[in-house]
Amino acid sequence: MIAGINRLVDIQQADIQRLSVPVTQGKNITLDVLRLDKIHATISGNKWFKLRYALEAAILSGSKTILTFGGAYSNHLLATAYACSNLGLQSVGVIRGERPEILSDTLTECNDLGMQLHFISREAYSHKGTLSYELLRQFPGAYLIPEGGADADGVKGAADIAALAKAEYSHICCAVGTGTMMAGLMNGANEEQLIIGISALKLPEHDNSIEEFIAQATGNKPNYKIWYDYHFGGYARKTPELLSFMNALHAETRIPTDFVYTAKLFYGVLDLVEKDRFPRGSRLLIIHSGGLQGNRSLPKNSLRF
Ligand SMILES: *Cc1c(COP(=O)(O)O)cnc(C)c1O
């Protein structure tokens, strides 16, 4: 079954694509993209890397059920549902809020893959401590994976992504949700490489929770910087400008992005290049972390891909 985890995706498909966009002209900066979105249509991008070791640990512990958390358009829930259905494991997806009359496309797909959808009140969801206790009482023997795979196994898996980024890159750029992928990249990169994060969330002022998580997960490594100015209103928020950017990027490069994470990443990195925030001669690698589920929440025809 553990070999089965590796066979879920095709890592060979994660090629590196040169981005030829006008902002780099005359700047002596190269921009490449690591296309982790191409490893699989459903369990794409960073989610396979982040789930891999947790699934392995669950199987080794003899657990038959994976229980994890997410929202209506969660890349993580769908990836988990897909992996479990292919590995012969049961899966439970815990979702905040009342069960809606009509499930989102993503949750419908999770359900079709055999995931048991378990809705709980926002109130209960916010009590993280007693929540796991309650859930383990309802689903005895289940193996819990935190939301977004934000634990040591997630960080360890994400470190493997850095192995696909060659030493020639001076900067590795990624989207930041929980910071798990970023922490993994920092651990896996070599000492000269700087990891640049674009936050998908708008954090309250003086909220250092992501930096604290990263410090703890990396043993206080200093090789990173997070930019917080490209959230477009906050987590899973968007503007018409962001959607036009996604359409233009796709028309120019054939790269599909999602408005929750990777569109903000590409927008941010291109803006930073334009504003000369990278030294001349920099060689940047952008991690395309996959996951297009958020786009399914958009009105039809918002995107031309
Ligand atoms: C989940 C996700 C992220 C965020 O990763 P973290 O490790 O939580 O920071 C980034 N990009 C995509 C496409 C994702 O699905």
C-alpha cells in the first residue's frame, strides 16, 4: 500500500517551464515555473507531497480511516478523498457549518469518492482541543490529519519538493496558506537559496502565527521572506483585476491558476520583479502548487480556461 502512495501521481510530469513575460525584459532575471499541477488532475500539486507521509504513518499504524478537515472547495479534502479511495482506506471530511442543501462540486466529488462528509457547527469547530476528542469518540481508530496537512509529516513531504528545484535557482517562490509547504521548502533547499512566500491570507496586524509555525518547523531558519500585500481582500477573496490577470496569464503561457493561491503567487512575484525587489541576475523558480478547486466556486464564464 505504501508503494501505492507513490503510484498515485506521475512526478515525471512536473516539468519546468520558462516564463517569458514582458516584466522580465531588460532586467536580467529568469523566471521558471515548476509545474506540480501536472502530476495529477485530482491529487495535484503540493497536496500529494503534504499527505504522503501522513498516509504512510496511518497505514503503518493499522488505521483504516483517515479523518481530516476542510472547506467547501478544499484542495486538501479532495486530494485526501482521492488518495483514500485508491488506497482502500475510509475517509471522513469534517466541514465547518451546516450541511448545505446543495453540495459544492468539490464536496460532491469527495462524496462520490466515498468520503463521509461530517458537518459540524462553527462553534464546535472552533474548540480545537475538544474537537479532536469528540471526533475520535465518533470515529474510533481514525487517523487525524490537521487542516491543510499542517504538521511535521506535511513539512517533511514538502521538503521533497525542494529536491525538484535545482541549485541554480537563487529564489524559490511559493504560495502561503498554513506555511507548511514553505517550511518544507526551507528545510529542503540549500543554504544560498532564499524562499519567497506570497500570503494567500490577510492576517490581522501583529499576527505572527505563520512565522511562528515556520520557526518551529524549521528550527528558526532565516532563509525566507513572506509578502503580505497580495491577498486581494483576504483568504479566498478576489477582485476583477485578479481574474483578468488569470485569463491573461493563461492566454500568454497556457498556465492555469486558481484565485485562492497560485494566481496571487504569480501576480505577486511578477509585481515584485517589476518593482525591482529582486537583485539583477536572480534566477527565480515559482512553485505551481496545483489545486484549482477554488475556481469551481466562480460564476460560469469568469475564466477562459
Ligand atoms: C493548499 C495550497 C497551498 C497552501 O499550502 P500551505 O502548505 O498550507 O501553505 C498553496 N497552493 C495550493 C494550490 C494549495 O492547494
